[in-house]
Amino acid sequence: MTDRLKHLQPISFRAQLAALFLFMAFLLGGMILGFFKYQQDQLLHTSMQRQAEVVARLAVQDVARMVYLDDPDVASDIAERLRGIPEILEAGFFGPDGQQLLRLPPTYLPARRLDPDRRTHHSGWGAIGSGPPGLLQPALNVAQQKAQNLFFLMVGGSLVLGLLFGLFLDRSFIARLAELSQAIRHAASQEDYSQRLDVHRMDEIGTARAQFNKLLERVEQQTETLRYQALHDPLTGLYNRHRMLLELDKLLRRRPAQGYHAVCYLDLDRFKVVNDTCGHSAGDELLQQLSNELLGYVSRHPAYRLGRLGDDEFLVLARDKPAQDIARFLANIKRLVENLHFRYLEREFPIGISIGCILIKDEPTTAIEVIGAADGACYRAKRLQHGGAITLRLGDQQVQDHKQNMDWVSRIYTALENNSFRLHLQPIVAPRETAPYRHFEVLLRLQTDTGLIGPDHFIPVAERFGLSPRLDLWVIEAVVTQLYENPAFLDRLELLAVNLSGLTVTDPHNRHAIDTLLKAFPIPPEKLCFEITETAVISEMEQAVQFIDFFRRRGIRFALDDFGSGMASFGYLQHLEVDILKIDGSFIRPLRQDPILEEMTRAMVRIGHITGKRIVAEQVEDGETAALLQAMEVDYLQGYHFARPAPFEQFIGQKQAGSPSSSVG
Ligand code: C2E
Ligand code: CA
Ligand code: CA
């Protein structure tokens, strides 16, 4: 119904009014005509009545005679006489009770048909009925003609008057209303808010038009504000990511004529320090100051554009400039940032910047790809070079590496969504212990169409791009679910170790997420162990200490993984309250061939024992090494010599006597 209504063309207000007006004119005309007709009929009736009475009075004597004498000659006499009056076309004579006595053209009614009693009652015979219209016809015709003329004159006059009135109405009200309606429709359909209506008279329509103008003005302002907000960063007023992507799209559509286009990713160094120590308002102030400085510089160089991508990341685009110009420009930006001397609450914060720049000549690329490459170059500048700028071309190996990493990022996301990760277990064996084992380490694998992929391929990428906490949470959830669903295995289980990446341990958000998971699946906490590596938590030692403390209070064990591989391992032992030390595989594999490694291992075991920790030696590949380690009183051994990592499900049955094997080592 409403759909059908939508397709109907709206009838304009003016057309409706014109139709109404015409209708009213016709109605009025009809009423006038009806009135005149009635008047005319009345006139005709009265004049006929009167004439008939005259004629009746003249003829009544003869008629009475005719009735009494019942003489047809008298009747024809009367008829003859009446016929002599040309105005009388037809006439009738009636008795007192209405019966017709004579009709002209003459029809003689014999007296015998009359009731004899009535013959005496002739006194009432004066009643003469009115004939049909036609009496005095010519005079009436003239009167009628006059009335008609008057009628047409009046209708014509009222039409002209009506037209004039209509014109007045139209100009004063309807046209103004119609214009307002047209303007509203135009504003709504074309989103054109620039039109304004004339306001001469401040009647109701004038007020509505003025309000309409005001409304459009406000809409125009708000649209402008929205447009500005959509393209600018609210904090700094610089172009935002969206606007920079549009600019970059435009840039990439034109090949540089002489020089290069450049896409430069800028990331502040030590911004986090300001944010963490002084709060976000300090960080905001720093970003504003810095943006002002940068914008002041960039706006003097029309071939360059600057925008903020988010947090402390910026993007600079250069259009068709020689490589040296771009390098000079970036060096100046870097100097500007370093000379900022940001002060907050009496403290000065040294700020630096890392820049990854991609030069483009005629390589086919997309905005997303080139920004990704610049981001990768910036990451290199920050991590490998500790600041400064790295400039690359899209074909460079480093850019390709970064691209591969990004491919891995999306593979990790997809695998998480599709549940393509698998848990494998590797037994951790006490001296003289045989299968079924009771102590394991969980190791992650990715199931693909072509087989299993080991964590060395994706854990470093996940750590680098901040995805490792999601992986670790996935693992913890899968582990607790498996344990919860296999109570017999859980009963036998002594300890299950799960690896955690540095990011999982140092970001307090994950603590809550892990705790929630552990509460949802009540597993005896002393059966779980988190393995962390000192190198992963070194930069955020305080957070790591809090993490360990939080979960140890809940009964969960901790192991310090890859022990010895970091330079300052012994130093960190004091800070990190752990239950187990896992001596790194790089000591164990070549142990028998290297007396120095042997001595170092012995020292680690001793110190570990002195501080009350259990010792695990990992990557034990042969019996001699196992014997040597046992002689050193290492508490647990783990390695291919005992068992390779194998699917979790394989250990749940635990019928295996030998070593389950895994396609990934
Ligand atoms: P890791 O924690 O040091 O784990 C021990 C690694 O040594 C495992 O490699 C294991 O398969 C391998 N291995 C065991 N026995 C032997 C042996 O006799 N000889 C040799 N050469 N290697 C042996 P994998 O499974 O490839 O894991 C590599 C690393 O990936 C792990 O080192 C760990 O740091 C990380 N990782 C594995 N699973 C996870 C996980 O769920 N979360 C996190 N964050 N990291 C994980
Ligand atoms: Ca481990
Ligand atoms: Ca290890």
C-alpha cells in the first residue's frame, strides 16, 4: 500500500487549489442559475394564475350557462371566444371538487355526467386551473432571456473577480508556500543546503521561510563540521587516516615525473614513557605540541602532506621529489622532534622518532600495501636501529620479509577463527620414570592442508604484531577444556606446562582474561605451570613480577624457560619467583662435547637447587647426555631421547609404551 503510494506523483498544492477554486466557481454559478430559474418559475406561475383568474371571471357566466343548459353551442361559443385570445394556448375549467368540465382545445363534457346535486353549486365554479407553460410565452421568453443574460454576466463577473482574487491569493500566499515546499524538497533530495529564500513579509509564511533559512544554515554548518571531523584528527587537527588514505590513493594514480613519490611512516620513540608516567593528558599535550611544530614545517613544503594515523604514529607523503630532497625533509622532521624538549610538571622528556620511508617510482602498488611496507620499515628503524630513518624500495628484501610477516598475521587470525591450531604434548621425565608419563609441556602446532607447522614459524610474528596473547589464551582455553573433559587423565596428571609469551605476561589485561578462564574450568591449580622466558619480560620486569605473584597465589607453578640463554640469567633469578628452571637446549644438545657448557650446566643446577628450584634439562637427544644430566642431579629431562611432542589426544589414552612421534620436531 505505502509502496504504491510512493509511486503516485504528488499533486501540487497550487493545482489542488486551482481545482478547488474552479469547483467553487461552478458551484456558485450553479447556485446562481438555480436561484434565477426558481425566481423565473415563480414569476411565470403568478402571472399565469392572475391571467387565468381574469379569463375565468370573464367566462364563468357562460360556463355556468353551458352546464345548466347542457348546451353544446354555448360550449363551442366559449371555446370560440377563448380561441380568439391568442395568448391562451390551452385552458381547462374545473368543478369545485376538481373534475374537469371543459378543456381547450375544446372538449365538451356532457352535463349528464355531472352529479345533479352539484348543478346548484355553481358558485364555486370560478376555479379555473392553470394551463401548462406557454401562456404569455413571448413575454416570458424576453424575461427569461434577460435573466439568462444577467446570469452569464454575473457568472462572468464572478469568474473575473475570482480570477483576480485567485491571483492575489497566489502571489501573497500560495506562491510563497509553493516555493518553500520546493526548497525543502530540493534540500532533502540534493542535500544542497546553500539555498536561501527571500523573506519580505513576516506573516506566518514569512516566519516559516525565515526558520527554514535558519535551519539550512545550521545544517550547513553541521555538515561542514562533520565533513571536517571525518577527515581530521580531533586531537591534533592534522589529516586523519581516512584522509591520508585518500591522498595516497590520489598520489599513486599519478606516476612521478622526475623524482619519487614517498610514503613515510613515523613512530615516536619514548612516547609511552610520557603516557605511562604522567598520564594520557600529558601524552595528548605532547602530541598537540608536536603536531603544531610538524604542521608548521610541512605546510611550507607544498609537495608534502602530513597526517596522524593514530596513537603516536604519523604519515608523511611526498609528491614527485628527488630522493635527496626527501631524505633532507625527513632529517629535518627528525631534528624538529628531537628539539621539542617536551616539559610536563617540571620534567623534561626527550622524544625521538623512527621513520620508515618507501620510495615509489613506477612499481604497481596499493595504498594498503605501501603503508604496510612503510610500517615495516619503521619497525625495523625502531627495533634494529633504535630510531632514525630507513628508506627502502618496494622490491627490497626487507619489504618482502615484512609482507610475508603480514601474510602470517592474517593466517594466524584465520587459524584462530577456524580453530586450526592443535595442541601437542612432550613428556618431561623424571629419572628412571617410564610411560605412562605424568608431566608434560604443551607445544602449539598449526594444522594446514599440507601438514603441521611448528610455532617457530608463527610465534615470532605473533609476538611482533601483538597477537601472541590471543594465541596463549587460545592455548590455555583448549588446555583447560581438555583437562576438564578428561578427568581420568587429569587425575594421573602431575604437571602440565604452558608457554606464555612476554606480551601475555606484561599486559595486565591478560591476567584478568586468564583468571576468568581458570575460574570457568576448575582444574587443580597446582597441576598447571606457566613457562616464561626472562628475555621476553626483561623490559617490563615489574609487570612480570606482578603476573607471577598473582597466579602463584592461586597455586599455579612457574618455570623460567630457556634459562642460561640470556646474559643476565642469574641476576634475574632473584626477581622472578619461579618453581622450576629449564636449562636452555643450547647448553644440553652439545653438552657432552663441550666441557665449558658442562660446567655451566652444573653451576646452573647447583644454584637452582640452592634457591629451592627444580631443574629441567630440555632437548636431551641421547642416552649419554641423559646419564650425564642425571649424574648432575637434574630433576627432570625432556627431549627426543624420551619422547617427541605428539597430539594431546594421544596421551589421554596413555597406553603408549614408547615415544609418540610428531611430524614437527
Ligand atoms: P620451547 O618452549 O623452548 O620448547 C621446546 C622446543 O624444543 C619445542 O620446539 C620442542 O619441540 C623442541 N624440542 C623438544 N625436544 C627436543 C630435542 O630433543 N631436540 C631438539 N632439537 N628440539 C627439541 P617447538 O615445539 O618448535 O617450539 C618452539 C618454541 O615455540 C617453544 O620453545 C616456545 O618458546 C614456543 N611455543 C611453543 N608453543 C607455544 C605456545 O603455546 N605459546 C607460546 N607463547 N609459545 C610457544
Ligand atoms: Ca617452553
Ligand atoms: Ca625452552
